[in-house]
Amino acid sequence: METRIELKELLRLFDAKQYTNLRQFLVELNEADIAFLLEELEAEIMLKVYRILPKNLAADVFSYLETDSQEFIINSLSDKEAGSVIDNLMADDAADFLEEMPSNVVERLLTNANPDTRQAINQLLRYPEDSAGSIMTVEYVSLKENLTVDQAIERIRTIGLDSETSNICYVLDAGRELVGTVALRYLLLSQGDEIIGDIMHENVISVNTLMDQEQVAAQFKKYDFTAMPVVDNENRLVGIITVDDIVDIMEEETTEDMEKMAAIVPSDKPYMRTGVGETYKKRIPWLLLLMVSATFTGAIIASFEDALSVYAVLVAFIPMLMDTGGNAGGQVSVTIIRGLSLGEIAYRDVPRVMWKEIRVALLCGGTLAAANFVKLMLFDRVGIWVAFTVCLTLVAAVLMAMLVGCLLPIGAKKIGFDPAVMASPFITTIVDALSLLVYFRFATILLGI
């Protein structure tokens, strides 16, 4: 409701051409809220309102806009204005933006950016995608270990406004190796003539530039940091990663895992900005693969056609058995994939995981079989051997589904694949085929067909 009121006020001031008042109105809002309001406007109005913003605020708002809006604004600005936007962005935000832009736009922006900005962006762009180096920022506060507290505070006053954060300062030796950290509050509480090297915290937790972003996120979760230094192979400080970047990474990785678990090729675009053709191309490969693999279940049923003609009632229970097995496998796979992602499960835990899932499967399968036996005898009124066949298959299907559901993701992780690929659709197809084989084997033994 509050956002709607702000949007109405923005439009009222814009329509009345009260641009000074509109500028003051926007300055009092949060950058993320301004970006949200701009996204609600028509393209031409959005551009005009964006031009009203002060230079530094405009850069902050720009980093919160959707990629399409960013590209529209950049293409609408003059070379000087566009270069100014890039200069005022944090280097990591600028690099993320440029990675999404066409090459001609990137060339234009880098040409008009100042040399320091261009160097910082190029440094970030040279790191592998999804690595710590590609998401870090090079705007941080570094201090020499031989500085006094007074000298350190004076340096923070000089460069602090241009840094991503100044709450934690990073202490370097003469070779720019990271040797410690010092919190701003300690500087404020220390005597002015104390040496930074004497009051710094020496046990520094850092990440390497080539570390995968998922591992970086795990480090943030483990240590509850709001920022973490990034070092190269010689332990030289090259940047920092802040918690706002980690939130974006966690959202991105979670979305990617969800898409893989639903048998969809991951996309980096929002749903409403993804065209029909692109959505089709993301979904059809897995659908084709799963359709072809599902023909095995059809072949199994066809091979037992004669047996089914004798006990036609068996056909009625095939969907229930396949669905139950698929659901059980899906439950386990989601749990195991989550455990692998959070580092709670490792390859050495396979025996413990299997033993646990066997016991859970027997309990779940036994409960389902008992409930199903009552239904078969009281409501379906089938013969007792048919009921035994269905119920035994149910227990076996749940047991196989849970074992497959836990082993496939762990096996995928072990050989270097994303465990999310081995999720519900893939596991369901395997379990369906196994369930049918067991079903007909039990039918052959117990019913003599």
C-alpha cells in the first residue's frame, strides 16, 4: 500500500513538472525502493525520472534495476553520462552488469569509463564465471601494518566513502599480503599512537579468487561474516565479498537447483522476460530424454501382456505402485540434495545414509502396505494372493525408491555432476521400471502366472 502511495506521489510531481520537489522526494527514499518505483513507470517516464536523480544516488539505484531497464537507460544516455554511471557503480556491480550486455554496449561503456574503473572491471571480468574473483569488489579499506591508529583513521576518512564497507579494515604487509584485520570500533577505542600491527586480529579467514561461489556462500554461513577478504595464490589481498552478494548467489543457486530438479535447463532470466521459444528450448531436452526412458516401462508391461490377460485386475494397481515409488524417491532425493548442498552429507556417509533409508523405507512401506491391504480386502474385494502381491510390491517399491533416491545424487556428486540433475523426474523413471519388474515377478511367483 505504501509503495502505491509513493508511486502516485511520484507521478503527481512529475505531471505537475515539479522536478525540484520530485528530486527531493526521491532522495529521501531507499535506493531499492526507488528502483522498484522506476520499474513501474513507462520506459520514457522512467528515463526522465532517472535523469533527475543526483549522480551518486543514480548509480546506486541503477544497480537495483532489472537488466532490461539498465540496458534501456544506458542506451538512452550520452557517452559521457553512461561513463559516469559506470564510474559511480561499485566495481562488482559494474562487472555483473557488463556481463549481461551486448559486446558493443560493453565496448562503449569501457571506452568512456575512467582508467581506474576500467582496470577494476577488467580485473573482475578475467576471473572464471561463478568464482570468488568474479563476484568480489575491489573497493575496500586496506591499512599498512606499520600505521598508527590516528593515521589509519585519517586514511579511512579519505577512502571510506568509496569503499563497499569500512566496518572491517584489512591489514597488509609491505608485499600486500593479508596479515590481519581490524574492526573500525577497535580503532575508535584505541590510543592514537598505537600501531595497527599490535592491535590487529591475526587469525584471518579468507577465500581464494578461484573458489566456487557456492563454497564461498558456505563459508559465510559457517562464520556469520558480513564481509570476507579474497586473496590470490600468494595470499595477496585482491578484493572482498560482502553479504549482499552472497544473498544474490544463494537465490541464484537455489533457483538453478529447483530448475534442475524439475528437469529444466537452468535460465538466468526472470520468467516474465523469457520468451516462448527460449522456454521451449530449456524444457524440451529433458522431456524428450524422459519420454524415451519411459518407453522402458511400456516395454516391461508389453512383455507381461499374457500374464495381465489372466489377472486383468493387476493392471488397476500399476499407477498406484508407480506413483508411490516415485513420490518416495522424490522425497529422499530432495533431502539428500539439500544435505549435499549444505555440506551435511559426504561420500563417506553412504553406509550410514543407506542404513537409515532402509529402516525408514521398511517403516513407510510397511505402513502403506498395511493400509492398502485393508483397502484391497474391504473395498476392492480382490483375492488374498492378489492383495499380497500388491502389498509386497509396495514395500519393495518404496525400499528401492529410497535407495535409488539417496544413492544417485551422492554418486553424481562424487563423479563431479550436479546432484540436482538426479532429482525427481529422473529417479521416478528408474523407480517406475524397477517397480514394474518386481510387481510382475511377485505376480509370477505368488499367482503362478
